[in-house]
Amino acid sequence: MTELALHTSLGVISGRLQKLFDITVSKNTLYRYIRRDRLAGGGLYLQLPHWGKRYRYDAGEPQRSAIPDRVGIEHRSDEAELKRHLVVAH
């Protein structure tokens, strides 16, 4: 974990472990290890590049919110359809 002292991201550390030592460890596993170390009173988390922020796991939910009052393209007005045909490509 000496690379943490250089503020290297865990994704990069994971890739280097794979390339140099043929050890496959995901960045999520490294985050769990650092979290356990922190709960045990360790200070590895202080060396993370963004140690003040929590790591966000992808929960499978969309990151973008829906557009309110969105109208589908099938309900496009005739005026908007006309403009689409008038636009000259560059």
C-alpha cells in the first residue's frame, strides 16, 4: 500500500497488481480492506486521493433523472418536423 502514499487511485493500484504480480484484486475489494482498516483504527483511508468523500457503489439505478413533462418524438409537432427538414448539414 505504499502507492496510496502517492495518492494513486485504487483502480490504478488494482491494475498494477494484475500486470506486475498477476494478482487479481478489484478496486472494490481494496476499498473494503481500507474500510475495515479504518474501523479497526487504522489510517489507510487518509491516504486515499479523495479521502473526505465516500466511495459510491453503482447500485444499478440510473444516474440521470427523467425529464419532467417529456413529450415523445411520436408527438412531435408539424412545425418542428418542418424545421428538421430545413436544416442544412455542414
